[in-house]
Amino acid sequence: FDGTDVDITADTVHMSGSQVTIKTPDFYLGDTSNYVSGSGGNLAIYSTGATTLSGSSITLKTPDFYFGDASNYISGSGGNLAIYSTGNTTLSGSSVKIKTNDFFLGKIGSQFISGSADKIEISSSKFHLTNAGDVVANNITASNISMSGVVNSSAGAIGGFEIKASKIKSTNNLLILKASGQITASAVSMSGNINASA
């Protein structure tokens, strides 16, 4: 056939051969609910049902992409990648590595682990490690702690002694040291010089 236009209209059309080539800058295959179309260098694939791309190797190369909808998607553009889900998101494998200078895992203002500028911050309802190195916690249990610097406490217990707001006393009340300077003891043994003004 040698002509400018050709129209083929039929209920069923079969095209087969060892090689079939259709060359056109503008095409449309399908209907309004399912189609593959192309024009002006653009390609569109649309389906209201399931769409399958299958093969031993499939490569999609594009600087800008979007897979999903407003509630669940993976998108990328301008060197940035976004993964968003309103349900469960799973990353699984024999080895999963996330390398980044700035990260945030959790919920802002609640429980989270974050890091940036060579500092890390961990926060939960009863524990907070600030990016300055300060620790705020309700209860700490450890087998061995070495501390230096200033320790402030208005309550607690150390080696059989109770810490109160204005005094330190033994649990059996046989030794009491008050902030006013008063000392109460059931058994005192002293040596050396003893000076008293009253």
C-alpha cells in the first residue's frame, strides 16, 4: 500500500509475522479506560485495572518519577527521593544500609532518634538524650556507673543513705546530716582536735 491515510475498522484484527514494524510519531492503542498512546515525544500508559510489566530485565530511566497515590507513593525528582505510606512500610534484606549525615526516625515531640552535625538525640516519654550530651531520665538502673562533675539530686538512695530535699540520712535514722549543719548520730568516734563554740 502506498498512500497518505489508511483506516482499518473491524471487530477483531490480527497482525502477525516474524517482524512487524509500525512507525508513527503519533499513536493511540485502546479506549478511554485502558490505552497506550504517544505523541510529541511523550508516552502514556493508562489502565483502570491491573497493569503488568514483566521480563528478565526491566529498566526505567528517568530523572523524575512517581509511583502510587496521595496516601502511598514513591517519588523522585531533582536528586531527592520520597517514600510515604499511611500504613506499614517494610525494608527487609540480608543487609540494609542507610547512610546519611542527617536523619530522623520517629514522631516529632514524642519518641524519636535523630542525628545531624555529628550529634545524636534520643527521646521518649521517660528518657531524653539531648544533642548536647545531657541525659534526662525517670529511673536509671546500671551495674557500674562512673560520673564526674556536679551531681544534683533532691531525692534518692545511695549505699544505705537516703537523699532528701535538705538532708542525707541513713535508712535506719542512726545518722542524719542536715543542710543547716546539724548532725545526729547514735555512735560517734572522733580523734584529734575538737573545737566547739557552744
